[in-house]
Amino acid sequence: MADAAGVTAAAAAPGLPVASGRERDKEKDERRRWAARCSFAVLGIMSTLLVYGVLQEKIMRIPYGVEKEFFRYSLFLVFCNRITTSMVSAMVLLGSKKSLDPVAPLHKYGVVSISNILTTTCQYEALKYVSFPVQTLAKCAKMIPVMIWGTIIMRKKYGGKDYFFAVIVTLGCSLFILYPASMDVSPFNKGRESTIWGVSLMLGYLGFDGFTSTFQDKLFKGYDMEIHNQIFYTTMCSCVLSLSGLILQNHLIPAVDFMFRHPDCFTDVVILSSVATASQFFISYTIRTFGALTFATIMTTRQLVSILLSCVWFVHPLSWMQWVGAAIVFGALYTKSFLRSKPQKPAVTSPPRGSSPNPPNNS
């Protein structure tokens, strides 16, 4: 018995190393889970939005049929995307036996919905006036409105480095937009380019999109809200608003008629709505798990690949100044991501990046 007690005492003596070993194992498991969640978000966003980017340029910039007729009803695309997303989110909520009751006041879902509709409409309309590479690189300046809206809505404070990189990104985007190639060999662009209108629409897109992601972040942190709950109510509001806009503009019947006359366009719209729905879930998951600014950073690689894919697929040449601008933008974004990741490892006071969002705070 004495020997047994001694063994027990000896086993209990080195308790601290055993406990610290368990803590290290927990930290490793936490890192693996965070890496898995991050990989899931990145792969999901990359795959869905790459297909989405190619299809939206095809629908808005390439004519259909023998008559070479362009599709001009961007709000109809918004309606198709949102009604598909709302149906899928409703099925997910019902299948998981979760409540369909709103968690936040309905007007807050409506705010996100209106902003999201304006974001998507500006995005589609801009493709009538600027090329997809120009639009995609301009989206890299998304960090700037996210920071502005984060300061206004979330009361966040950003350091000097954040503002420095924002200025560098803006400079690179300006070079890319102001110095296009002398000639675009794509046969679908003649008579459709307008830098002023395109830039104006892209500025509208950036402002509304930055507000949308920041306000979504605020709802996730302010309420104990499921991803599917927010998606369902925001997309339902978007369905009502976009359908109302189509009826008021008398665009609903012409858009449907266009689909009947061009079945290949109908197929493109169906696929576009499907990948748009999938991307909505990945985007909401990323914002809820990692925050709005981290989501903007994750989009960087997707935008670089989208530009290269569009240049090859739709024959968009780039001038040497555009290559310089693109190098400045992506170099700044990747450098910023690297610098932000370095000090977070030894941090003790902040929770792990893979942990759940902040507890509800309805203030």
C-alpha cells in the first residue's frame, strides 16, 4: 500500500508538466481547427466567386444570339440570386429544425438588404462600362470603406500602418484604372467603355459593400444570430425590393422574354444564382468567424486569380503601367497580411482567431 501511495504521489508530483503538455495539445488542436476553418472559408470563396466572376462578365458583356443582343437587366440577376439564396437558407433552417423567427429587428435586416442590393446592382452595371480586370482590381480598395464604416459603426480604431497600406492600395488601383492598354482585342467592348461612369459605379459598389459587410459583422456580434437566419431575412427583403424595382421599371417581362429567346442565357443565370447562393454562405461564415477586415484580406488572392483568368478567357490586354499598379496593390495587401499575422501569435489577452464571436451586446 505504501509503495502504491508513493507511486501515486510521484505521479501527482510532476502534475504541472503533464497539465502544460495537455495545454500544448489543446493549443495544437485549436490551431488545426482554425486552419481547417480558414481553409474551408478560402476554398469556398475562391471556387464560388471565380465561377461567379466569369459568368457575370459573360452575361453582362457578351451578346447572345444571332442578333448579338446584350442582356441589360442587372436587377433581374439580383432578384434571381436572392430568391435562390432565400429558398436554400429556409430549407437549411427547416431541415435543422431551427426557428425561422427573426433574431434582430426586421428593419436591421432591411438595412443590410438595401445596401446589398445597391452593391450588387453597381457591380453588374459597372461591367457595362469597364472591363472585369479593372472592376476586380478596384475591389481591392474595399479595405478603405471597411475601415471607414468600421470606425463609424463599430467604433473601431485603426493604426497608422492600416491607413498607410490603404493609401498604397488606392495608388495602385488608380494606376490600373487610369493607364489602360492602348487597344483591347476583345470584340465585345467596342462602344461600351466609359471610365467616368465605370469608376462612379465602382465607388458606389465599394461604399455600399463596405457598409454591408461591416453592418453584418455588427449584427453577428450584437445578437446571438445564426448564419442562415441572417441570410434568410436579408435575402427575403432583397427579393421583395428587387422585384418591386423590376415591376416599377417595367423590366420584369422583358427580362423573362430575353430568357425564353436565349436559353443559353437562362442556363448562365441559373448557374450564376447557384454559385452566388453558395458564396453568400461562405461569405457570411467568414465574416462571422474572422470579421469583416479579415474577409477583405482573404478576397485578395481570389481577385488576383480572377484578373488573370479574365485576361486569358476574354482577351483583355494589360499595359505595363497596369502591371505595375497590380503589383503595388497585391504587394501591399500581402505585406499587410503578413505584418498583421506576426504579433498575434504571442498575444495572451486576445482570444484565438478561430474562437467564436464576441458575446451578444445589444448596445
